[in-house]
Amino acid sequence: MQERRTINRVEFLANSVIVDRKTLEKYYGQVKNISPLGIAITVDKRIPNLVGRDVIIVAETMIMYAETVREDTENGMKKSLAFKACKFTPDVLQYLFESIGGEEDEEEGN
């Protein structure tokens, strides 16, 4: 019997931030498409190779923990990165909560 269900990526144009979990460096890009299993983002060609790295992606109302699985060159000074979604781990959730809470504490101090 052939499986009839598929999970396709759909176009989802949004600004995004990619945070490298190892270095905490932030990279900005434009989401191309998305699915429950992954996401593709166009970034500046000059950012370092992230293939094999764990990242946290924030795009409008979505936060995704993912592994970078592919990098493809595009025309001009752009490249596309493909990410495979991962389940959140306790340490990643702790980082997110500390980062969000830290920003609120700073705002209250102003």
C-alpha cells in the first residue's frame, strides 16, 4: 500500500534570526519556506558555514530548534540554508527562558 500523505513545504515569507547554539552568534535572513519538519532561509553569503550546527530560529511568531543540514548558493551575495527541526531539549529551553527574562529585567531597570 502506498502512503498518500506527504508533508510539503509551503511558502512563508518572514524575516528571521538564526542563533548558533555553540557561539550564540546571531545571523539575519529571510524565510523561503517552512514545514513541520524543517525550514529554508536565505542569508548573506558571507556568514560562516553552519552545516551540522544546532541553531535556534525565530521567525515572526515561530521559534524552532533545528540542525542545519544543507547550504546552497544562490545568485549574487545570497545562499540558502536548509534546517531539520529537532525536539527542544531542557538546556535549549533554559537558554530561551533566560534570554527572554534577561531582556525584561533590563527594560524594567531603564
